[in-house]
Amino acid sequence: MTREPQHSEQTLAGHGPAVRISGLWKRYGEQVAVAGIDLELPAGRFIGLVGPNGAGKTTTLSMVTGLLRPDTGTVEIAGHDVWRDPLAVKARIGVLPEGLRLFERLSGRELLEYTGRLRGLPGDEVDKRATQLLEVLDLAGSQHKLVVDYSTGMRKKIGLAAALLHNPEVLFLDEPFEGVDPVSAQTIRKVLERYTGSGATVVFSSHVMELVESLCDWVAVMAGGRIRAQGTLAEVRGEAPTLQAAFLELVGAGDRGPGHDLDWLGGGAR
């Protein structure tokens, strides 16, 4: 049976950061995707890893969660090394990766039952948690429908349910709201807020600053494979009126515009 994490500000925040990243590098040939990241993510917080497309967010999260081996560097989650103690780490984390692949020929409920048993949870407990998650995520009416027939929003929600089923200490989400309709997005948001309210930690990547600003209380800004800023939302925003404005300044895009190269565009001219 898997250990049941206890989520509280004392048990999590009292034992150091939820995630500690040291000297993390990843290269693909001549291209450097992640360039020596050092980062400590506080426990019990809603954390945003933000950056433009190609900043290295997905590569970083893949290495942090043990899905991709770094060239150099270490990652610790809840005090356990991701690569030296992978079983202990995987028991403590939930992951919703970008481009999630699911067992599509299972129904939503069957997927959760299968996931729960893989996690070593007792059958009765899996059934109870699956029923509650399906209800809260507005999937109860589709629980016997095959996942292959789920919409994008439904797939994100059933993937989130699978990631939460074993009650992880830290939840990693890569672009969880990408392609999701507003109703599903609001449902996901409420579940995540309730989850962090219990003292657990959420780390999610996004390039939508308005979303991050409305959800997160701690932010790390990434560009070009490096961390450009980190801290509380207020610290990263600084004197800027919005996180979007601060972000554009940090990544060097504040004055970037189309220039005069598109003078032909518009006005119906041919």
C-alpha cells in the first residue's frame, strides 16, 4: 500500500522546499534547452513556471518529474532525489503532462480504477475517490464513456483526476488549461484551489500571464533555458502594473513590435 501523504502547512512547509533544483542542464545537439537552472520551489504554494514558447518549461518539468534524464544536475522532491530514489518520488507526485496520452479504450471510471490499483490503493478506496473526483470534475455523466470519445476539456479533467487520485504532495501540470473551454477551466481551477488550500503544492507551466496572475502566489520566469526571475507574485511583478508587463520586460520583449516589414498588410490592398 502506498503511503498516504498528509497535507498541511506544517508538514510540508516545515521541511524545506517542495522542489529543489540544482545545476540542471539539457542539450539537444548544439541546442541548449535548459541552461543550468537553480531553483527552490516553496511547499504549500500555487506556483507558476512561466515563459514564452521554447523557453524550456516543458523540458524542465519533464526532468523534474523523472520523465527525461538531465545531462547534469539534481532534482529533489520532498527531500528525495528524483533519479536516486524514483519510487519514493513517484509516490509523492502527480503529473499532468502536455500532450497527455491516456488508455483510450478504457472508460473514464475504468481509467481511474486502473490508475488507483497501479498506485497500490485498496479497491474500496479507489472506488470512493474515483466517484468523488468524477462528480467534482463534472464527469459523472460520462464515466462509462470511452476516453477516446472525450473532448479536449474532458481529457484534461480525467487526466487531472488520475493525477490526484493517490493524494500527492506535489502536483505538476504542463499547460493544464491549453485548449480547455471556459466551463472546464473553471472546474479545474476550483479543484486546484481546493487542493492547494489543504497545504499541497501545485507547479504549473503557462505562457498566459493573466491566468498565472489570478491563480499563483509564487512565480518563476523562464526564457532561453534560464530563470530570469523568481519569488512571490509581488516580488516578480515589482513596479510593473501587471505580471504581463513585468514578464515582457524580463524576457526582453517590451519594445518588440512588427516594425515596418508588414506595411503591405491590411487595407484590402493587393
